[in-house]
Amino acid sequence: RRSSVAALLASQELDREVLVKGWVRTRRGNKFVQFIAVNDGSTIHSIQVVANAETFPEEKLKAEGVENGAAVAIRGTLVASQGKGQTVEIQATDIEVYGAADTTTYPLQKKGHTLEFLREIAHLRPRTNTFGAVLRLRHALAFAVHQYFNDNGFFYVHTPIITGSDAEGAGQMFRVTTLPEQNPPLNEAGQVDYGQDFFGKATNLTVSGQLEGEIAAMALGKVYTFGPTFRAENSNTARHLAEFWMIEPEMAFYDLQDNMDLAEDFLKYLVRYALEKCQDDLKFLTEHYDKELLTRLQFVVDNDFQRLTYTEAVDILKSAKQKFEFPVDWGTDLQSEHERYLVEKHFKKPVILTNYPKDIKAFYMKLDEDGRTVRAMDVLFPGIGEIIGGSQREENLEKLQQRMQEMHVPEEDLWWYLDLRRFGSAPHAGFGLGFERLVLFVTGMANIRDVIPFPRFPRSAEF
Ligand code: 4AD
Ligand code: MG
């Protein structure tokens, strides 16, 4: 029976026959003995296979293609290892090659590659230690999201990807069109005319599942969505993707305070989960990319987030000694340099900013008594800036209609959303956590394109 490398490395049961299947990472040795490192993705570690030259002369291994990149099956005896950095190894009795990889053309050489180079070979980069670690962490965090909500009485709802509404009212949408099957219309340049709507109705890829999440919260109480979202923002930054995954809890009878408490507890749970379950991968990333990573993660788990209003933050930024590229003025949106100043220089801990000016936030946020600000909250993280955006929602029909008018959000598109305020309306709140920003923070990677298997950004169409 086949064992995973992870199971073998953790095994106490020695001197038994084992079978392992994976990919060769390195082969080295001399004319007496050959060492083959095999990785199967179950862990960052490879298992060392020792091949005695009497049975496996180097020439034979070479001829059969037992080289970096080859897929192999190894049978042998699991024994204690004399080598440093490993407790067990396999004394090989049989080596089978499923598929060789030509060492002269295989793009992944033993030497380290730059992340930029690896981005160009997204079909092979999962085979590197770095992307193996990132993908295992991504999995663990996604699993922890469901675990947390399930344990806390939330229901997972599936919201649509194709939708007629613009949840954020920001107009950053990808249009969905249907191509006619026959005789596609051609434009003047002779190209296919893609200007057809979705069976006659204008629709787009969703920018957020929130509005549909509110429908579910008004029936099930506490719900969340976790799905792909799309933003047609033509920004080439290390924090933005055109397609990203968002986690959006929505809770009936929650106010802004409850919302902040949930966001902080949730983020701490996720980071703690990774610290507990992904120790080897985090250790690797800490050693290779970011010496402060583990310290920073532990710090987030152990300390309260700083909570203050947007207005208080503007005052702090205005009296800061640091020169900013963009000026700070009450009423303008904060830039990432301002957010990072507050988190990294001023408070030196995660920050939750609340009560932003209504004009820079979405139409659905609950108006404050002063009539100028709304019950918004942004959670800001070191190295990231905004990781969560959320708010208490406007539950009053007239006030919501007024905000929609002021912000030119057409009522006829959102009649069903207004119905939620007509029939059994209640205070409610929610937020959106950008999943890739979370993975970015937990892995310590610098670019969001390196924490999703197939990043979508302007001019990325290869995969
Ligand atoms: O602040 P945003 O736009 O909020 C919403 O979409 C609300 N409907 C959420 C809610 O209240 N249910 O986005 C939420 C989060 C951001 O804080 C950020 O982490 C992430 O989504 N995000 C992006 N991540 C990657 N690439 C982009 N282009 C992103 N835009 C937003
Ligand atoms: Mg936001």
C-alpha cells in the first residue's frame, strides 16, 4: 500500500516495506551510493531514498531518467537515517519511473528561481517548495473559514456569480454577454461583435455577494458566502486582482460593535489555525522570505486591535512628521500609505477604522446621527493595508432610498433589496474579507499574484 511522504516522515514504525510515489527533487551521490529526494506534495519535506550502487548504478538511474522532475514509484525498507535533518529514509529495493523530465529542457532547475520567473510558468510552480507551502496554507485557511463559521452557528449560502446588480455601486464590473451560435454579427473591422447581453438583460460578474447575503441573513440569522468575485480595476498593484475570493459574513441583529468583535475574533482564529496546523510550511517561508513572519503572526493573535474613527485617524495623519505622497483631508479616502502609517508606524498593531464620511463609502451603509458619516469599518493589517471592509447596513427604507438617489443607484435594479426594508426589516451588519489578502498576510509573500494558483490581472490570459 502506498504511503504519503508526510506519513512516512512522522512514522515510528521502522524496518518495514513501504511504497511511496512522487516527484524527484534531486539525485546526487557517487559510485557506491545514490541519494534521491522524493516529494509528493503532502508536506514541504522530501524523503531521502538511498539506492545502493550494486543494484542501482548511477548509469542505470540516469538511463531510466531518475532525475529532477521525474515521476517515480519507490519500494523499499523504511529505516532510521544517519543523515542530518531527517529521522527516516528509504533503502530502495525497486525504482519505477512513470514519466521522465528532460533535464536540459525542464524549466525547474535545482537552483532557486525568482518569483517573477515562476509566475510565467504557473503550470509548474506548484512543484516548488514555495508554492507547495503557499497552496497548503491556502487550503488550511479556506478549511478554517468553514470550520469557524460552522462552529459558531453560521450557514454557508451560495450567492450568484452572474448578477444584474452592482453591489458596491462603483461600476468596476465585467459584462457578461452571450455569443450567438450561428452567424455571429461582425463589426466594421470584420471581428465578432461581442455586444450581446445575457439573453437580453444587462448582467455582470459579481463584485460582492453581500446584497444576496443580506437576503439570507434576513431569514437564517447568521450566514456567510465564500466565493469568487470580480473587479474590473485596471490596477497593477501587489494587492489587487481582477478575480479574487471573498468571505462575506452577514448577521441579523448585529450592530457595528458586534461586527468589529466578530471580525477581530475571526481573523485571530484563522491566524492561530495556520500557526497550529501549518508549522513546517510557515517555518520554511519564515526562513526563506520573511524572518519576522512568525513573530508578526503571533503578535496579531496575542494583541487587541486598535479601534478608532476615521476622523481621529485623519487628525493623527495630519500631525504626522512623515511626508505623504497624497495629502490627507477629511472627506478623502485614505491611501495605502496612510493606512500603513497608522498600522506600522503609529499604533504598531492591527487597526479598525470606523465611521467614514458617507461620500466615500457605499450606498447601503447606515447613516450616523451626524448625517455626515456612516457605520463603516475597515480592518487594516501590517504589510497589507485594508484586509476587511464592512459596515452596519441601513435598515430604514426612506433613508436607504434617499442614499440611493444621492448616489445614483437605480431603485428599479434593487427593488428586492428595498423589499427587505419593507417587510420585517431589522438591524444587521456584515463584512468582506479578501481571501488572497489574508493568505498574503499569513504566508508573508509580497505579491498577491503569488498566493493564488492562477492570478487574473490586466494582460494575464495564459492559463
Ligand atoms: O471593501 P470591499 O470592496 O467591500 C465589499 O465588497 C463589501 N460588499 C463587503 C461586505 O461588507 N460584505 O472589499 C472587501 C475586501 C477588501 O477589504 C479587500 O480585502 C478585498 O475584499 N478586495 C480585494 N482583494 C483583491 N483584489 C481586489 N481587487 C480587491 N478588492 C477588494
Ligand atoms: Mg473597501
